[in-house]
Amino acid sequence: MSDDNVVCMVLASDSLRGTKGKLMTHETLRGTEPIPQRPALPLVGHAFDIPSGADGLLYVMKEARELGPLFKLRVFGDEINFASGLDLVTELADESRFRKNVHPDLVILRGIGGDGLFTAFNDEPNWRKAHDVLMPAFSLGAMRGYHATMLQVARELIGKWDRAAGSEPVDVADDMTRLTLDTIGLCGFGYDFESFSRDEPHPFVTALSRALGFAQDKGESIPGAELFKWKQAEQFREDVALMEGLVDEVIRQRRASGDTSTDDLLGRMLHTRDAVTGEPLDDVNIRYQAITFLIAGHETTSGALSFALYYLTKHPEVLARAQAEVDALWGDSDAPEPDYGDIGKLTYIRQVLNESLRLWPTAPAFAVEPLEDTVIGGKYAVRKGESIQILIPQLHRDPAWGENVELFDPDRFLPEREEERPVHLFKPFGNGERACIGRQFALHEATLVLALVIHRYRLIDHTNYQLKIKQSLTLKPDEFTLNLARRSSGERRLPAAVALAAGSAPADRDRPAVRRATGTALTLLHGSNLGTCAGIASDLAEDGDERGFTPSVASLNDAVGKLSAGGGPVVIVAASYNGRPTDDATEFVAWLEGLEPGALDGLRYAVLGVGDRNWAATYQRVPTLIDERLAAAGATSLLERGAADAAGDFAGTVDRWTGELWTALLEQYGTAADIQETEPAADQETGLYELQDTTDSVIGGLAARHGVQPMEVLDAYELVDMEHELGRSKRFLKLRLPEGVTYRTGDHIAVLPSNPHDLVQRVADRFGLDLDRTVRLRARRRSRGALPVDRPLTVRRLLTDFVELQDAATREQVAVLAEHTACPPEKRPLAELAAADPEAFRERVTAAGHSVLDLLERYRACELPFERFLELLPVLRPRHYSISSSAAAAPGEVDLMVSLLAAPHRGGEGTFHGIGSHYLQTVNAGDILQARVLPCSESFRLPQDESVPVILVSAGTGLAPFRGAVLDRHHTRSTGTLLCYFGCDHPDVDYLHREEFEAAEAAGAVWIPGPDLVRFGM
């Protein structure tokens, strides 16, 4: 995603205009040299030498190699300078001397984007207003909110590619463009372009493509040629009007809905006032910002993904490493459910993307201009306002990158090599405060999608593709197609299991003495514009209180002049804002810089820096400055400064640093505590959880994690004649959707179930629990897999509504059971099972469906503590069902038909009951359940053209989505050809919704075969 600084160079003819009418005479200035250039023709200059499109980019890169890191081109009386060397770019990145240049090509694009972030002039007030309003929309917290939608659209891509796998090639750049457009449309504006359900592009996309083509053609034309292209100009105006009309309608609908939330870009623009002027953005500027994000938010990201897949295809050793990383995270799951925190763990995938952006930054240039007449490179004079284009692909091939700069090598982006690299050597997102505001959004989306694709498919280069660059607004591989094959279980590298050798005993661990502070003051200070640092400081305060400290939380500015050795230790969590202190830290930093040596003697402190390594030039600048100035004033650091990178494993870094912080603080300020009161017996390992008696309960955290909402059950009844010998329960449910929630026919609904009483009672019996005991579940440390429980609840509620009790045990879990079993006859089989090879374990445990609870009941000598048992269990997850109603006929309600899953246990012991279906058997009208609507694959929807014949085939409750389709056709009085075949046990027993189907058939909406054909043994 690129919104501001990075621009596309249309490298031909008039597009190379830089300083109109200013033929420079720098060589006459004393002590300077003329900027290198080739001999030029009168009037036309170098125009006839420069090819159009991407060939023009390759030409300019060749000129940079031959003429050096700075050179000039002249085109029809205009001139433009190109810079690409590291030293020059470092100089030009100095925002005290240079700023963004809105050159003639960007002026052309103002016909589309107006004063949006990308095309605004530096002195236009709407740039600063919009930038400040929109920055929080790209904070760490905001990214968490976008993740689920990104995953939803990624699954649309996966659905399309699944249909193509093994049968036809996929057009990589085209499909990645569909994906990124739908993602920014939904995440930014709540608008679905439905790109994967269309044979032809959305009209907005068609208009955008034509408009950008016109802008590029205008930039490449000989001056005056536009007079002969009045038809194209008229089409351009019509295309812009269409785009503006769509965006205006989206804005109108949002206003009319009464929705005043600020959860997406549109919400923020509509309902957030500028902090300086107190004014909101006007509707015209909101329109320009929306169009800017819709263009820039998908063009660059789709190109980055396409280049990454190209390089992975050509470098199987890199692909193998990347697949090993995703396999280690997601294992053999055919449809993994990556959460937000997973993306930061995909460090090698991010390296692949960065190396792809190094070789082919999808927006290949940005322009700067001097604020005053100046000299660059020590010898080249440039005038105020003169355009200098930073040629990013050539900068990314500077000798500072090392040998063989054309080689694709993701290890260039290993953390230690990034630390050593000059900060201005990698510039795919532009520079300074007008750099790409959405880079973190783009990289999160790209990492997620690339990981899902390589986890699922083998990439087959069926044409032996040779890279050819296509350039419009951005760069992409041209005509790049792949054949796909689904990866098998054997191809995925499973995560390494924790194997405990048979008969071995767990190693003794040296347990540190338990320490607590006794009322020591602890000051937590934060500096952050977006709230992330303030949140971490508040979490640390809670942790400190539990460890005996007396914490206080404040902004850094509130601490000016108040720090002293007698006030206890100080912990600072701070970020930078474009290399400067955040608003709540400016006064503090100024105060620090004025302190004399020794002013803070005796003060002990710790600093955690929060930042994003993608902003390399300013990464951790302010936290580093704070750390250095505190030390210079005589304060003593408790531990090394932490650096949490929002582009990496942010949560893991914070967790590790926090652990080291408490160790250091308690060593300095803690005293030995009574072990009996503060922790379990010495021979018992401290696990993640402990139980505390209290009163009250809540399920809000779990609902928030899964995105479910309360939905009322309007009706519930049995669909099958259960008195018949063939009767097998199939239950009907009708739910009322919450305000503002919609669905489309064929969609799914995810229902958060509850564990059945009998299963919960088994846990209580095994551990001797009082199910009505009210407890508080407290996590002793942060953990991504921790249960989302932050308030009191009963043990019954905990086991019923928060944990999965029936999942098959993993090897890691079995190893833990063996570790907690002292009896040799029972320890040995558990240890052997944990150490078994994957196929044997799959057969004996996974395929047999043996859960942790099953194994605990079998091996009664296992002394696993209940808290450790909870730690082993996954969080309860929603179950998915097809919606069986018609969105056209009943837009505010959804129907379900759910078959009860009850069958002999695969392990041969008793009966297995499905958790979700058993739960839905127990709900009645008036009950409230937690659920959310999920989109189905576009391929599963009826074609919009009702003249296309459709055949529906299903069995049992598989009829659900087809009922919705038939009701759609019946509601709209369609008589298109729709044949519905479905299987049942007997037409008189479970011909589901028979009266509805017969009425629809009588109306000509569907044709259903007679009873003899309905029952055909599916």
C-alpha cells in the first residue's frame, strides 16, 4: 500500500519534466560542477532516446549505471534529475533541507486524487489534517482489527485457486489485484467489490484502469498532442465521475446508516475532528482520500505479492525455507486459522517480501525538492523547488548491498544485517513524514497471503517464465501465470514434537527463590500518539501491583522535573513519531536534553522502545535518545533497552523483555517471600495458571476474540419424524441478526458452542472439582494461547464455555502427561507414545480421537495439576454451519438446519457426540447464542445470470444452502433452470422443508425429482 511519497515514474517524453523552463546554468556557479548528462538535441533533448513504459525505467537504470549516482535528462525544454547513490539519497532524505516534490506527472493525477495524501501539495492544509486524522487507523491496535477481514478475502483467493489447481493456470498479478482491491475496500470503507465473484472487473476498476492509462499516455505525449485526444479526455472525465459517484454513494450510505464508529478509514474521516483546527475533513476531501487509498492501497501490494511469488518459483531453496517456516507454525492443517500474532512470527516470509521489494519496488521512484538553493554531493548546485527523482531500483542495487546485487537473497534482511545496513539504503515506501502511511497494513496483508499460498500449494512454473516488467501506476510482472497443485500431508514439515524417551524422568530444575517488593514505588511512563505504549505501561502497572510494588502510570510530559533517586525505579515505554518525540513526550525529551551530568544520580530506570523497523531511518530514535540522556544525567539502567518491532514478533519481544524487567526489579527491590503463600510446593513446576476464589463471571473476552455477537433464537424445532425407525435428528433454528449485521444467501454462520454437562462432569470427577466454585483465572505471564478470561466465573462455566475438551491430544500434550506421571507402568506407555513417529502417533491417538481427558482417565496415576490441564487445552472455537435462509426474503434473520452428530467413538469406547450439534440440540426459542456471519466461497453462489442452468446436489442437512438458493429464486419469481437433487433416509421421514420446496416447484422456481429419485442413497 502506497499513499503519499512513493510515486510511479512514467518514463518517456513529457513525463520526465522536472523544472519547466529553467535551463540550469549551475556550471557557472563557483565551486560547482554541472550535473552529468548526455549530449542532447535542440528542443527535444533526450526525448527520442527514452522508451515508453517499463522499458523507460530500465533505460534510466542503465543511465545511472553508466553516468553515475546523479544525472540529468532533458525533455522538450524541461529537465529532471535522477539520484540513486547511497550518499546522495542520504543527503536528500534530510527533511530540514528537502521535501516532497509534486512534479508534473503527479499534477496530472490530481485530476483523480485531488488534494488526497498522495497528490497534495506540501502547503495544502488538508494534507496535514488528513494525515493526523488517519494515522491512528494504521496503529498496532487497528491492524489487529483488520486482520480478520484480510483473512476473509485471502480465503476468497484460496477458493478461486483451489478450483484452478490441477486444471488451469492462474494469472498471478490479476488475482493479486483482485485480492488487494477487495481487502482495502472492506477494511477501509466497508465496501465489497466482489472481485472473485465477477467474470468482468467491477466498473470502478475498469474506470480506474482507463483513467490511469490516460494519465500515463498524457505524460508520455509530445507537448500539445493532447489537443488531438479530446475523445480520450472526455472518457477520462467520465471515468473520474464514475469513481467519484461510487465513493460519494458509499459516504452517503455510511452517513445514512447512523454508524458513528471510527473502526475503519471512512469512519475516522467522517467522525474524527482535526486536533489542531477542531474541524472534520470536508466531503470532497474525504472523496479524494478514499479514491487515493483505493488506488494506492491495492496497486502496490498486489505487485509486491506477484514479484515475491515469481522469485519463490525461481528459487526452490528459498521456497523450501519459507514453507518450512509456515509448516512449523501451522503444521498439517489444511485450512489454518492464523491469528494476528502469527504474522509477526513469519520472519523469513517478511524477508522474502523485503528482498522482492529491494529488486523491484512496485513504486519505483519518489521526488524531492530543495527548500532553498543548495549544493548536493558536495559539488552539484540545485535550485529551490527543483525536482530530483530518487531512482529506487538503482539505489537498491548500490554497492553498499554487497556483491552480486542482482541475486535474490532474503538473508540480506536478517536482523543482524539490517542493524548494520545504512538506514537510507532501503526505500521502497518513500521517505520521512510523507512516506507511505499504510506500509504496515500492506506488509501484514502481504505476509498473511504469501504464507497461506505457499502453505497450501506447490508452485509450478509451467511456461519457464522469464521476468517481463509491466508498468502502469506501479510495477508488476507481465503475463506471469502459474500452475498449482495442492500440497499433501507428506510434503508439509510438521512442527518438532516434544518427545520424552521411554522411562526417562524429567530433569530437576533449580527454582529461584520467590521474591516480592514490599510497597516500593514504581513509576510507569509512556510516550505514544496511538495508545500502544500507554497500554503496555498499564499492563506493567497491573503486573507490578501483583508483585508488591506501588505503581503509578503517567505520560512522559507529566514527569518533567519530577524524577529522583528517592522516587523508586522508573520504567519508560516510548515510541517515535517520524523520528520526533510523540505529543505526550516532547516536553520530557526537551527537559532531558537540558539536564547536567549527575542530575539524576541514583535513579534506576528501564526503557522499552516501540517502533516499526520498516521506518528504518527513525526506528527507535526517541527511545534510544531517552536511554542515552538518562544515562548521561547519571541514572543507572536496570537492563538493556528493549526494542519491540511492530513489523516482527511484537508480542513475543514485549513478553521476553517484561520477564527480564521483573527479574531485574525484584533482584534490586524484592525480598524473600513466604513460599507457602505465594507459589506451589517446590517439587511442582509453576505453570501458566493459578485459581483464586472470587464471585462473578463473564464471557466477553472470548466473544471478542472470535468476533461473535449475541443472537436471539426466534424458533427451534425438530425437522424429522423421530418416531420412525429411520429417524435421525435434524434440528431447525431461526436466529435474529444483530443491528447492522447482514448476510448473503449461501453464507455461513459460526456459532460458539458450549461443552455438554456429561463431558464437563468427567473433568470434575477426574480432578475432584466443585463445579460451582467461583474462581478467578489469572495468567502469571502473557501467552498468545491464554484463555480470554479476565473476571470471576464458576469452574462449571470455565469448563463449559471456554476450553476444547474433545480435541485429539498432541504429542506435546502427551509428553506433558508423561512428565507428570511418576508410576513407571503408566509413565512408560505415555512416554513411548510421545516419542512415537508421526504416523504411529496419528494412528494411535489422532485418528482414534483420544483427547487429553481420555488419556487422563486411562492413566489414573498421572498427577497433572488442574491448572496445567487448562494450559494444555485450546480455547473453545466456533463451529461453522451453512445458512439455509434467503437473504432476499428474510434479510434480518438466518435459518439453520443442524444434524446431530452421535456415533460410536473412533477409539472404540462409548459414543462420540459432536460439541456444536449437541449444543444446538439444547437451545430453544428465546435463548441467546454467540455467533457471527461468514462469507461463503463465491463459487458456491448461484450465477447472477438466471439463464445459466444450475444443478444442486446434496444429502441430509447439506441441503441447507440450497434451500436458501431456492427461496431466493422463489422470492424473485425466477423461472430459470434450477434442478435440485438431494438424498434422505425416507421421503416420509426426513424430506426437509417439504412444503416449501413443493411450493417453490409449483411456482417454477425449481424442479425436484419425485420421491423415487429423492432417495438415492447419498
